Amino acid sequence: MPEINADRKEYLRYLAGLRGRVTSSATSQVAFFGYHAPHPDDLLSLVGTQRQWSRPANSDFYAATRIGIGDQPAVDRLLKPAVGGELAATSAAPQPYLEPVSHMWVVKFLRTHGLIHDCPKLLQLRTFPTIAIGGARPGADRLLTAMICHLAVFHPPDLLQIRVLTDDPEDPDWSWLKWLPHVQHQTDTDAAGPVRMIYTRPDGLADLAARGPHAPDTLPTGPYVVVVDLTGGKAGFPPDGRAGVTVLTLGNHRGSAYRIRVAEDGTADDRLPGQQFRLVTSVADSMSPQEAARLARKLAGWSITGTILDKTSRVQKKVATEWHQLVGAKTVEEITPPAGGCTPTPTVIDSRFPSATNSRPATSCTWISRRVRSSAAGRTGC
């Protein structure tokens, strides 16, 4: 009996020492996925940083999007000890009967640390040709909105294309899609600029139907195409899908290869063909149309062509849209009015036109005079 107690103490000390390593690994895993799959509330702050459009086609997370947080298997795998051990005979008793106390603690250890709780979860779209997001409304709409915004922030328009099929292009819940650079055609234009790939009939997707069957492990030669079907399944894609295309259908579309069902309490289940629904996220992502509109409008000011986007370093440059940018200045303060120079030549300003009350020069002239004085004061060292 003393020998058994000593063995138990030694084994429990081993588990206690292993707990610190496993906990540290779990923390690193959550931080890793938290970086690559940030919360939808943080997406707006990433626009304009080096992380915007930072996923190349050879990235592990290319065409992947976040769906929420939930239980994730630990990357640091925990293996249960072999039953009986190497020296056990063929007629040896099962492991619980050989040492029930140690067996009980190792089972508890595996159950506690085998899964990482509240870990951000990514869904790889290339795995499935068709995906349905249904369940409670508006939870399903908000989840699909968050998924699209995640794709738009991390993938450049020349590597990921978004096409929309809808019955109502002016639907206030989805009208923000027109601002995304990924929805704009790269070559076709109209009077308003690049053509938006937002269609009310499946005819706009006819060129995709000519492709071969979906292949999850094959990268497309052009941009990966994500079709957002807001009609409930009118896109009409075959069950095997099309190469380089994933269809995201809003609604409980039973013909989809992968289905996500959002519950009233904010959780979400998923289902593969031939299987039952299972819990996939304890908290499904959610993003309102107003939040998505702010994000899409901010992305609209960025280049949609590869000529401005540096493909080697993936550094993006904003298109010059402000008046001070058109003259080569980064800020308004860098522009100095051409008055009060180093030469003694006087500058004459005609401020004789009256204001509305005819009592003093107009406010604009007063502003110019102040700018001239401040500019001249800054050049006293000439």
C-alpha cells in the first residue's frame, strides 16, 4: 500500500507539472486565432493598416472567415496512456482496475484540457462548394454580414471576388454591399464607374456555371469567387459546385453541402451531409447593417486594381481623393499659402467687396489675412 500511494503522488505531481504547459499552450492558441480571426467590432480599426488585404493566395487562411467563438481541439495534443502498459500480459485487467485513482485523474485532465473554450473559430470556404446560413432571424443575417466583412477586410479584390444575387438590390439590410471594392467589376464600367456585380437574376452567374466541379485543394487561377445568395437558393448551383466558387445562401437551404443554424440565444449549430446538427459556436458573430455600411464605405476609398496595390509586399496605397493629396501633401498643414515670402516684394490683397451687412470685409478675406500673417511669422528665419 505505501508503494501504491507513492506511485499515485508521483503521477499526480507529473500531471500538475503538465498542467502549466498545457495552460500556456491554450493561451497561445487563443491569442493566435484571436489575431487571425478578430472580433467583428475590431474590423473597422484594421482598415488602413498593414493587415488590410494581407492574405495572399498561398496563406493558410486564404478564403477563410470567422463565424464566432466556441470549443476548439487543443493544438497541443494530449494522448491517453496505453491500456495495460508494455509489461502487461494478455490477461491483464483494464487500466481503471489496475490503478483507479490515477485513471480517474487522467480522465479528468484530458476532459478539462483537451478542448479550448471560447476560442475564435474560422470557417474555410474552399472546403465546401455551398454553405447555408439559416436559423433565427435576424441572427442569421447578422452572422452572414460579419462573415462577408471579415473576407472584405483581409482579402484584396484581385484575389477574392464577391457576387450578389438578390431580389431587392435596395434592401436596407444589404444595400451596403455596393460599397465593397470586391463587388466592383475589374474591367466593365458604366456611367457611375465600375459595374457592381449585384444581380437580380442568375444570368449574372452564367460564366461560373461553365467551370469544372469544385476542388477544395486546388487554388483558382484568378480570384476566388464568393456568391452571396440572398434569394434562398435561386442561384441554382449543382451539388458538386464549381471550381473556385463557394455559394453562401441566406436561409435554411437543405441542398447546401454545409449548413449553419443560428439559434435564438446566439449559439449556432452546424451540419455536414448525412450527420446531425452539433454545436459549433457558443457565441455566433453578429454585425448590423449600419456597422457594415461604415466598414464598406471606408474600404471604398482604397484601390480595386493591382496597379496601385503592391503585390510583393501587400502594401496598399489609398487613392488621392482630398484636395491636399492632389497637390502632393499628406496633410493640410503642409500647404503654405504663396504669401509672406522671403523677398521684400509686397503682396496686395483686394478685399474691397462688401459683406452681407456692408459694414466690413467678408469673413473669407479676414481668414486670408490671418493666414498671411501667420505664414510670414513662420518665415522670419529666411
